[in-house]
Amino acid sequence: MFSRGFSHITAQALVPEQIISYVTAVGGSRPVLCGGCVAYDYEGQRTLIAYEPGATPECCLGGATDQAAKAMDEAVAASLADPSCISLTVLGPARPQKAPADAASRADAYAFLPLPPAPPGQNLRNMLRRGERECAVTEESWTDEHGALVQSYLASRPLEAGTRQIYAHIPRYLDATPGATLFAARDTRAARLLGFAVGDFSSLTTAFYMFAFRSSDCPPGVADVLLRAIVRRAEENGHQYINLGLGINEGIAAFKRKWGNALYLPCIQTSWNREMRAAGGNTRQTAAPNAATDETGASSAAKDPLAVFTPPGLKETFRRFLTGEKRPFACLQVEVTSQCPGRCAYCPHTTKQAVWRSRRMEDETYAALAPLIRAADRVHLQGWGEPLLHPRFFDYAAAAIRVGSAVSTTTYGLAVTDDVAARLVASGMDIVAFSLTGVDEASNRARDGVPFAKVREGILNLNAAKQRAKSALPRVHLAYLMLASQYEDAGRLPELMEALDIPVAVVSTLDYIAAPGMEKDAYAPGETEKIEAARRLLHDAAQKAASMGRALHYSLPGETGRNDCNEHIQTCMYIDADGAVSPCIYVNLPTAENDPCRRVFGSVREKKPLDIWADSDYAVFRQRLAAGDPDLPCQTCAKRFERIY
């Protein structure tokens, strides 16, 4: 429960960030009052919502009125006087007068629909009629069915970690907000969920169009029917407006314009460090005033190398959410350990056991990756070993999430006990993939030491933990290695996905030949008949999975190599447990042997990771692949020939 002052803010909310329960549920920050406005604190970073509660959008159409500007100035002054506020982001109808000259600002606008709305135009009438024929709208409570729709949306889009975090916490927001209502659109024939939208009616004057999700095959007009349900409820409640949210992109803006919204409330986001000086913009670096110290006076946080992973805070999370800003690297694959108790027949860990180097990443090595991780959309914690064996796996995951990266992993599944499953759910990771080569104990026999029953148990443990926590994350994937000698088993994947409630399976083939004779289990580019038989089987399996509401993706080699590969080395890289940087996992096996295909371009223990990326030799390696003249290890690599289906 919030104090009367916070309730007053929500009751007079004009923008969604003034709905206290919404922001605290999805952002995990602490609300504070600054003058007459609300702000949210997270580890020294404050986001101030500088809209005067109770104002109307008309008051600020041309920017802040004198009264609104005064309220903003008072709130900013209160924040700057608070020693716990290290940096400040202000969301308001204008740029704050107290902002330093070189403080960064970005402009957008909230779209408002006055109530009652104007009569719909011909286009909107047509869409509403079509949507009415296809669906019926009811109010519902959150269930796994709604969560599955969100998961499907997330799986189909390369969204920022902050966006994924917000969507994953929709159930928490609904539980915490009595004024929020979920409207579901169901097929009039089969009652199948086609889409849903969330309206928030917590404010006395303004309703909010918060979230909307649709199935991939949702008929046209359903989104409009859902919005109309929110409009009608707002009218019944006596609301004067609906805030349709920020523009975000042209497609969403066009959807809002179709409804005839005529009011646009400016949203100017301005950010600066509290120590930034108005003249010259110099920034003085200071330690957090409340940092814990031991008896020697040293910061306790400084003792942990992972303390360098400082969070972006609510301001950056919302900025990325609203702008869709991209980071330069799509994915970093980080090997936290090369240790594994499995004895999989096809793995070099088994065939090269005599020269295998089992090691764990040290904290200092992972900390050296911080600048790189900050620049990456995703960090995949997995290499040539079992990642959950690393004693600080969850700390490493938390550190990457803290700086705004999505985090995923692939596991053999044996370590996913009830306790570990609960930690995976609480971790904030968005994908956990389980490795298999078969759909039952017999067909999974190549994974010696990794019983199918134990992998199945791990999957069930994770799904149960998600249900207990009412969490859509992490999404459970199957990482299925299809061996050519038993490719027919992959045809039974849809039934396994249904039985274990797995929404996505990714089928790969044997890309690395770990020992002579294993070529029979792989697919070479020239094996046309062999590849075509596998393609037909996987195509049928994918169709069957889709009919069950699940996705099965697969890749097989084509006839010719590409000027790219499925490891996407132009935007991705691999870092092994010792900190060595390579283009991909296949060119850096952890073996004590002279490997002519090993390519290492530097170590983060000796050189800054971004400098390694910019190294001329590394750049030439990437350029040669893009130009169709690949280096030796890429010339015959299956990843360069594969096509994704």
C-alpha cells in the first residue's frame, strides 16, 4: 500500500508513469515525492515525472504553462538537493530550466483521445465490423494462456532486455493494480485467444491504453475492437480522456491516428549527472555517499570485481523501451566453464579428452567484459561446458542483466533441480534451452551420462517454478541436435513439445566433426538426397508443431556457401573461459594441441575487449567472409552453408 500522497498522484494521473503500482511492478524502483511530483529511485538514479497531477492535456499542448513550469522547477530543485540522487532524468512537458546546457534531451508525445470520441471514419468502421465478426471481447484474469501470447511475441522480435523485463512483469502489475483490467478477444467459433489489451482506470480523469498483444494469425480489426472495449469502459467510468501512449514508431502512431486523436502532450526526456556543471558540462565523478565500507575504509562493493556492472537504471530502461534503441552487438557467447560430466559421443570434450582443458572463468575475466556486455543486446552464457556448474553463474547472469542485456543459456538439464529452477525464474533470464539428441531414452543414447529422464525432470521443474511465480520467463526452448543416422526421431518433436509444454524447439545438425567416422551423422552441402529427406521430415514436423501453437525452427546446408554464417560474426563474438576472444565457438576449442583452425584475436585479460574487436587482423577476418574469400576455418564450415527454416 502507498501513502495518501502517492494515492493522490495515481488518482490524478495524466501519464502512465504516474500510476505508482505500474512503475514499481515493472521497474523495481522506489517511489519518492519531489515537491508535488513523483519520482522513482534506483541505486542513485532518479527518474522524475514532472507532470503536475490533475493537469489536463490541453494545458500543456504548447509546452509547460507557467504553473506547470513552476511545479517542474520545484521538483527538480528538490531532487538536486537530495544527496542520494546521483543522476537525474526528467520526463515532462518541457526541458527543465535547471538542466545543464549540455544535458541530453529527446522529444516524443503522448497521444490523447478525448471522450466521448468523435464518430469513427469509414476505415475504422470497416475494421470494427470485421473484428466484431471474428471475435468476442470479455474481461479476464491473467492465465498461462495470456502469458503464452506474450512469449510468442517476445520470441518473434529482437527486443531490448528492458522491454522484455516490462512485459514479463505484466502479471505482477495486474496483481498490484485494482484499476487495471485485461480485455481478451476470443475467436467466436473456437474460443481461441486472438489477442488481449490492458486498460488502466486508476486515475479519476484519464484512462490508459497500457498493453496490447495479438496472435500471429490474428484477423484484422481485433486490435480496434479491444481498444473500443477500453474506450467504452472509460466512458462508463466518467473519464475525460484516454492516454494512448507515446508514438514509439510510425505503425503504432498510424493506429492511434485512425481513432481520431487530436491531442498530443509533449514528453521531453532530459538526463544529466547531478555533478554536471551548467557551464562547460564538466562531470565530477563521485562515489555514492552511502556506499558501505569496512573497518579499513575500503568500499565493500569494490571487493567484488562484478561491482563494475552498474545498472542503467529506470531512465535507460524506459528510454530503450520507448525508442527501440539498438546496441552494436547482437550477441556475446560467453563460456563460463569448459567442464562437463557428460560423455556425449559427438562432442570433442569426449573425443579429445586427453588434451581437453577444463577450466572456469574467473570473476576478474568476466568483469573485464563489462564494456562489451553493455554494448550487447544479448549475452549467452554457454560454451564447451555445462554453465550451471560455475559457482557464480547466477551472479554473472545478474551482472549482465543489470546493465541491460538479455541473458540466456543452454544446459544439459541435470542440474535443474527445484531450487535451481526457482533461481532461474527469479534471475530475470529470458531463455533457458535444454539440449537433446532424441525424444526418449533410446534415441537420446548418444548423450552418455545425460539420461533423458533427468533432462525431462529439469524441464518440468522449470515450468513448475514459472507457474508458482506467475512468470512468463524464462522461456523454455529445446536445443535439439539431429544426428543423420537417426533423423526420423525428430519427427516426434511436436508431441514431446506438447507433453513438456515447450513453446520453441531449434533443430541443428552436427557442425563439428569431433572424430573420424562421424561424418555419417552430419549433413554435407553435396548430400542432396540426404538433406532433402531431412528437410521434408522437418517441414512436416514444423507444420504439426504450428498447429499445436508451437514453433519448430531448423537449419540445413544448401548447395553453396554464403558471405555470412549462422554464427553471425559481423555482430557476434565468442569469449572463452580464459578471456580469449574469437569470432565463434568453433574456432577456439579448449584443447592443448596445435589446432590450425584456432583463431584468437586477443585476451580481455591483456587488452580492452572493444579494442580487440577493432583490431585490424580481426577486422580482416570478418571482411574476408563478407567478401566471399573466407579464412581457412570458414571455408568448409557447415555454418556458412546452412539455411534457416
